[in-house]
Amino acid sequence: MSHNATISWDLDLIKRYDLSGPRYTSYPTAIQFDSELTEPQLIESSQTTADKTAPLSLYVHIPFCAHVCYYCACNKVITRNRKKAQPYLDTLFKEIEQAGTLYSNKRQVNQLHWGGGTPTFISDDQMVELMNKLRENFSLRDDDKGDYSIEIDPREASMETLETLRRIGFNRISLGVQDVHPEVQEAVNRVQSTEETKAILDKARELGFKSINMDLIYGLPLQSLQRFSETLDTVIEMSPDRLSVFNYAHMPDRFRSQKHINAEDLPSPEEKLAILEMTINKLLDAGYVYIGMDHFAKPDDELAVAQQTGHLHRNFQGYTTHSDCDLVAMGVSAISQIGDVYYQNQHDIAAYSQAVEERSTAIKRGVTLNDDDKLRRAVITQLICHFELDTSTIEQQFNIAFKSYFEEELAELASFATDGLVTLEDNAITVTPAGRLLIRRICMTFDAYIPKQQPTKGFSRII
């Protein structure tokens, strides 16, 4: 699909299709993970089905935050006590050693990401120690050609911290910004000046970080079309390489910190849609490519290039260029994808720590993919990454007759075609510009596990 494809808006269509649904960072989704599958079963399946010659992607979860952001739905621990980090890191080091024994096999680590929480909660010395531990147990690159990224809270990172991160091998950063207006920031308990953000960004560029991402959120309390337009103007001027613009999902019954947000202060559903439409158009006008879902990138960014060349992938870190990598994830609640297996660690730090101390791993639940899962995963990944599907390629890859295998799904897609969301040809399904906004709903057609016609519990709304 063209970099400059415009997005079509039809409010009636959007409202009709805007159910709850998965973000498809995996298929099957985490809701299908089974706690009855034992840790040895999952590890054995992952080892026997993995390509031991392919490169690796590593993810490390640092759950600590010094401040609570009211909108946040991440697995986190709020504390000002920096001493709490070391016992967690000591446990994490044991898990890293075990994971290295299981999966390293001298496989080159082409992608590395530290998320949270706030990874910059830990000290510079602890960051060095953690990276050294990873290097001892995995084959990390030392040529700066990997995709080594870290999430940064500009309020928590000094210039010295950035220098440390660059020195130990990071070459990409992601900055949490959300909104630049003080009133909005105060309403969500994340007061962060534009000057703080710009100082980090400028220093990162000076140090030679290859790519800078910024996270924004629309739908926060006291936001309006005008205010978010001003936030975008400020951000566009700073010119990050990538932008993630997330929809705030208000679910205070699931996320305790959201109880601090006054629901009356949230923009109406109509205004949220107007904000999204304005956001997409403004970023397209500024020269960004709409990758899909919440993601935008400059045309020469690796994400945009990967989409153009058909190599874009999607995993628990969102869109990525590393489709050939198994993902080994470490830390509390982290989710791995290795061979034909997904598994997730314990959500609770105490349970995670006890499991690692006793068994060196902390797997809580997972799923082993069957042939149907792998087929549907390939279809969904292709659609959500590239907005088009060559059905003959799927037929050859999985030895099926697409039209008969997916007879019910194609019947449902026919109604989507009538509404202008997709076009159906003999050997191709193409998502239209109007359908790109509703790509999650289109992908749900091929999901064998969830009901299609009503909002699905456990997921956020599609838009």
C-alpha cells in the first residue's frame, strides 16, 4: 500500500464496527494462554520447535516507577525506594542465566528492548550490570547494527544516563510524552515540561542514537481537539523518527490507578474520533507514514521501509522489523514467543521471585500452536502489517485451498467489502483506506477463539 494512502472517515461505519477486540500482538492472544500446560511442557515444545540457527530478540521487563501515571495499564510497582530494584535484578539475573542456557545457542541477538514500568528507574551502574549479564549469557552484537531500544521517562533520565545507555549498546530510545498541556498532565499525574523532553531528545541525537520514538495518548481527561492539535504541532517540530499515538481506554475496574481520573473530564466518543482523524491527517501532512494501528514513522525509517518491502512483523512490542527472531522475554509478566510456543511469566513480583529462586524460571501459563493457529496467525499478521493478503501464497505455504478452508470467513468479509472496508479478488484480500482504521475488526474475522458480533471482554475498543 502506498506510503501516502489517505484514511477515509465514515462515522456510521466506524461506530458500527467499533467493538472490543485484540491488538493481535500475538495469535492466539494471551486470553488463550493455558495455566494447565506445565512449565516443562512449554519449555520442551519451545526448544524442539525453535530454529536454533535464527537470530534472537530479547525483552527485559523493569516494573518499577517512581510516580504513578493515572492512565497506565502496565504491570508496574510504584515506589520511591530505589533499593527495591536490586533484589529484583538479582532474581532477574538468575532467570537470564537459565534462559541463556535454554535458548542462546550462540544465536545472534538482533533486537533488544527494555520496557516497564520505567527502565530508567534503576541506576546507571545497575544498567551496566544488567547489560553485562545479558552479554555473558547471550550473543549480543557489538557493531551497533542491532535494534537495541529502551523506554525512557524524560523526568527520570539524566544526560549522564543517556551517555551510559549509548555506551553499553543502546541505539534507539522511546520517550513517553502523552500530552504537552499542563492541565492534561496534572489530570493524569504526569507533569513533564516540553523542555525536559526536548533536552533528552537533543542529547540522544548528539550521542548518535539512530531512532527516537515518542508515545502520545489521545482521549485523556481535559483533552480537546484544539489542545491535542497543539500537542502534535509541538511534537512534529521536535521531529521524532517514529510516533505511537495510543487510544486511552478507561477501565477503572481493571486498573486501580484509573480510578483517579474523573470520567466527566474525558472527551466524548465523538471528540475522540475527531482527534484521531485530525491526528492521522496532520501527521500524514507532516510527512509521516501511517504504519497502522497507532504507529507512524518517517518514510526512511526501518518500519516504513519494512512495510514497503513486505518484511514488517508484529509481536508483543508492537510493529517490528524482526520477523525471523524468536522472542525470549525475561522479568515479571514478560511474554516469550519461541518456536511454536507462547508463554508468560508470573504477574506478581513475589510469585515471580519465588518461582525463579526455586526453579530458575517463572512461567505461569502459555500455549502451543497447532496447525490451524499457525495458519491463522500468518493470515492475521499479513493483514495487520501490510493491509493485503496474497491468498495463493498462504495456500502454498500451508497446503490448503483458501476459499474452502475460510469459507465462513470470506462470507463475513463479503459484507465488509459491501461497506468498503476490503476488496476481494480471486487471490487477494486488500484492506481499503477506510478499513485500515478497523483492521483489528477485520483480523477478528480469522480469529477462531472469539465471538465476532458483540464486544469481547478483556479487550479494549478497536478505536
